[in-house]
Amino acid sequence: MQILFIHQNLPAQFKHLIAHYARTPGVEVFGLGEAMRVKSNFSRAIDGFRLFAYSFSEEAKPATYHALRQTGAALRRGFAVAKALQGLRERGIRPDVIYGHPGWGEMLYVRDIFPNARIVNFCEFYFNRQGQDFGFDPEFGEVDPNGWHIRTENMTHAVSLLAADRGISPTEWQRSRYPIELREKIDVVHDGVDTHVIRPDPNAKVMLRGKGLTLTSHDEVITFVNRNLEPYRGFHVFMRALPEILRRRPNAHVVIVGGDEVSYGRALKGTTWRARLLAEVGKELDAARVHFVGRVKYRDYLRVLQVSTAHVYLTYPFVLSWSMLEAMAVGCVVVGSRTSPVEEVIRDGENGWLVDFFDRAQLVDAVVNVCERRESMGPIRAAARATVMQRFDLRTVCLPRQVGMLGME
């Protein structure tokens, strides 16, 4: 049997499945991604896995309605993938199953090239005018305040899912964002958290060599993690809360992990969100206790979580980050935003704490409370890890369900 994974930035959400099928006798595993992205993601070859790439480059954006630019880019990317798939077919590759992400147009024409394959879409997010990221944060105006672009951007998702056999969403809330007519085709199963690797370690150490400082779980450490530091993940709310948190917790250190690019939302012209927020509140922060470590190796990232006293996770009503579940798997006490994707997992006062996304004082009080009562937080930490093991464990829950949904075994 043959299975093909399609994602511009492979391995992305499919890394565990690729590794699983590459070890499975009788299964040939292929991947197709954007050439400029995927080559850097695979530093070494994976036995049993063959990677192919398609060429795609963003064209100069014409002076037209921005939603049409997004749709036009999706169509062009879809054409590029279709051409690459024709090349695979000419090589004799005939996938029985094709699993891909439709968000950038890559799944638009898959059915036309391989009409007999079982096609599954990774249904990560469907845009809506209400109850999601659009218009959520009044501080930052929308590029298109009418919201007409939302329907246009959903065209790719809807057309791709209509041509697919099934869809998979990581959470119930993400599935619920799709129209009911499409929702019936979507099953819910998360990508999975490897709790054998992502686990508590009381002996973990975080070495901040530039400052000659080593932090352990015996220190008071407040952590904040994102791929990039930006408003979609509440970076502005967290930074504005820090002066008061540091004032009330004079021995606390703050470790902030994340880059200065923009994953979601709007980039600033000529500066970064970190620079902008430091210009706003930097004079009120003790630089000796606030540590921006940028993007770090995965092992170092886990160590940051393992020494955490209180871990802050804030997000718009948007895709739930892997980092929140990984923090819970490590046994962090998570102070999370009371937004829908977080509320699906965290039960306030049982396996974490919830605060209003915009309520700075509430965030400060919650973090201070966790730090003050750190010795009594054992049940919260245990419940956080138990939640992930019961609902999101890679080996016992998510991987077996994904394999079953793909129909490969």
C-alpha cells in the first residue's frame, strides 16, 4: 500500500504518522511539500520515506482586494501541486491514501489526479465572523472591517473537503467551526503528544549562559512560550502584566521563548512586537530577571517547561497550540486564557487556571497565586498531565485513531 502526505511545510502535523508508516511493513510512504520549505526541515533522510517537492514562489501582489490575492495564491499553489502529482503518477506512484492540509490550496486538485485514492483533509481551521479571531481584539483593527474576505478564504477549505472522503480536526472546537453540512465529514483526533518524551523532570536545569545563571525547579520561574511573540497568542497582554507580577514576586525569574517573526495576524512595519512592547513597558522591567531566549532547541524548550512554576498560555479563539498541551504533559501549572480552544482542555481550578484574556489584573493575581501556593499545586500538576495522557497521548490514543481513520491498517 502507498500513502502520500501533502503539506507546504512537511512534516508539520504529520510527523508522527510519517514515522509510524515508515516503520510499517508493506507500506510505502511519500511526502510532497514546497521546495523552499521542506528541504530545511529534513536534516537527515528517514528510512522508508521518500520526499518530493514542488516549486512555488509568491508573485508580486497586484493592487486588488486582498482576499482575492489569498485565493489567487491558493489556486496557483494548487496548480503547482497538481503538476507535481502528475509527475509522481508518471513515476508509477499510485497512493491508496492521501492526507494533506487544504489551507493553502494544496488539496484542490488531488482528486483530479488520483480519483481512486482515499483522500483525507487535515481540517485545522475554518474562518467565521463571530466567535473566533476576527474582531476579537479591539486594540488592533481588521484590514477588512467588513469581514467579506472570510467567505473568500474559506473557498479553498470548502472545495477541498467536498472532494475529500473524510476530514480530521485536532479538537472538538476546531471541528465546530465548520458549517454543519461539512462538519459531518470530519472526525476529531489530535496530532498527539508523546508523553514518554514530554514528561516532568525534577532535575532539569535551564542554563542562561549570557547571564551566568542556572534555573531549576527549586527556583521561582514564570514561563511564556510561543513560536513567535505576537498578539494572537497574547504576548501584549502578558508583557503589560509583567511589571506588576515582578513587583509582587521579587524573587521570580521570567523565561520567554519565541521568535520575532509573525505566524498569525499582522506584522509591524520596521519593528517587532517584542521591540514595541519593550518600548512600552521595558523601563518597568528588571532586565536581570526577564530572559528572552528566542527560539531554542526542542530539548531546551522542554527544560524550560520542566523548571516552570507558573506557565502562561494566552490565545485568541484560534488554533490550540501544541505548546499548551506539552506544558500540561510536563506537569506545568498553566494559567490560560478563558477562550474556547483553551476551555475545551483546562478546567479552572482542577487541571489549570483560567483568566479573561483582556483582564490584566486577573492574570497578575492568578500567576502570583500559583507562585505563592506552589507547594500546594501538586494535584493541579498531576491532573494536567493526566488530562493529556487520557485524551491526547500519542501512542495510546491519537496515533491508533489516526491510523484507523486513514484506513491503512
